[in-house]
Amino acid sequence: MTLLKDFRFWLLAAALALALIAAVGPTRVVRQPLYRLVFVVDITRSMNTEDYQIGGHAVSRLDYVKQALRRQLLALPCQSHVGLGVFTERRSVVLFEPIEVCAGFAEIDAAIAALDWRMAWAADSRIAAGLATTLATFKNSRDALVFFSDGQEAPPPNPRYQPDLTVFKGQVKGLLVGVGGDQATPIPKFDANGKRLGFYRPEDVPHRSTFGESDLNPEKIEGYDARNAPFGSRAATGDEHLSRLHEDYLRKLAGDSGLRYRRLTDADSLGLALQDSEFAEPGRAETAIAWQFAGLAVLLVSVLYWRR
């Protein structure tokens, strides 16, 4: 009986010691892949198109990207670094350079949550040109670029004036993420205060580029005049007031620039895409092991009561 009491005493003492160690918050250094990522998000108006769902409710592409990014923050290991930028018109702006995800989690999360289409400084969406200026910024950088867009240019691109992205091959590591659905969907229209006014109509948007010279044969352009009407006299019609994911176009941009392409299909697809070893660097990070000591303490206490 005395031995049994002594046995219980030592179990309780060991459990207490383990609990105290767990309370200190011990850590150990482990080898694991670390990341330096800069997320650049298209905030042009087509990104307001609501063709995703969260919890059974339709949400905009921009809101879905924000949700995916905030979820990804939780998945990245400490000592990884994340920066954030936005794209509109024909260039992107980095809002902040990469900062450590654990120490700066609240600030990064708040910045992502605050992304809004009203941050745009112009209404145009020249994605190829914007990607070119962004790639030039990231040339030979150790940071990986993750560029989100639905691929809809406004006005539609004129192939004659497309930038040459092949000059960046092998100089920038990164991912071009396609956002949106395959079905052409109306684009919500808002006033400057964010009040919804309905949807864009055909007469509200340009259906072709009128910059420079037309890429068509002049003989096929109705009312063509080299000086006064290089695109003809007939008004252009089309469905640019609707939006869908221009996946073939984005794949081409990614292939030309040397980026990888992935489509944002669900909340986990971004994390799977970023697991590519190209985006990771070997590193050492501290990981909490208090749970191991706490678990052992609970186990010893359980044995103590089981032997009663």
C-alpha cells in the first residue's frame, strides 16, 4: 500500500513538473521550407463580379481572393515573409515589402481585409502592361510574385501594342493566379461611395481598343480612314460589360513571362499551388512543443486516477 502511495506521489510530481515546463512555452528549432511572397491583387472593376460562393452566398472575386489570402496566412510557417500590392490601370503598387508573418500577422491580415476596388487610381485594366511593370520590379528578386487577376483587359488589348514578356523569363519566380468563373456574368456597378447602382450595360464600356493603329486589315474595316478613323466609322459592339475568367489569355501571359499558372478554384487551391519547391527556401524555424509536455502531464494524471 505504501509503495502504491509512493507511486502515485511520483506520478503526480512528474505530471506537475511537465505542466510547469509546458507553461514556460518551450520551443525547438526545426528545418522546414520558408517563403518570401508578395501578393499583388487586381482591384479593377471586373473583380467585383460575383461568381464565387462562401457559405452558400455569392461573393465577388476580390472578396474571395481576400478570404483565400487570409487563410493562407495561417498556413505559412513562422519566419516566412509576406508583402502586399495592388494592380490597376497599367501598373502595380507594392503597399508594403515582405514582413514576418507571425510577428506581423495582425497588420498583414488587416491590410488584406481592407483591399477595395476604390483604391484604384484609374479605371483601365491593361493587365499585360501591368504585369510587365511588375515583373520589372521583381527582376532578380528573392521574393516570389503571386499575381491575382481575372484576365479581363479594359479596353480589350490590341495585339499590335502588347509588351514582350519573354524578356523576363528566368528572372522572376512566381505564380499567375486566375480568378473567376467560366460563365459570362454581369459586372456590378457602384457609385464613388460604394452604393450599388445595378450592373454595367453595353454602352458603359469600351468593346475595342482605339489606341494607335488597328491590328485588322484596312480593307476589312468599315469606314476606314488612316488619319481620322483607323478603326472605322462603325461603333463597336460586344460583351465586355460581362465578365468571365480569361484563362487562355492568362496562361499565355504566364508562359511568355516564365511564371507558373494556377486557377483559384477553392480555398485550398492557393495553398497547394504555393507548395511548389520553387517558391520555398530552406530554413530553420522555432516551433512550439509545449503541447507535448502538456499531453504527457495529462497522460500521467490519467494513469494516476486509473490506478485508484
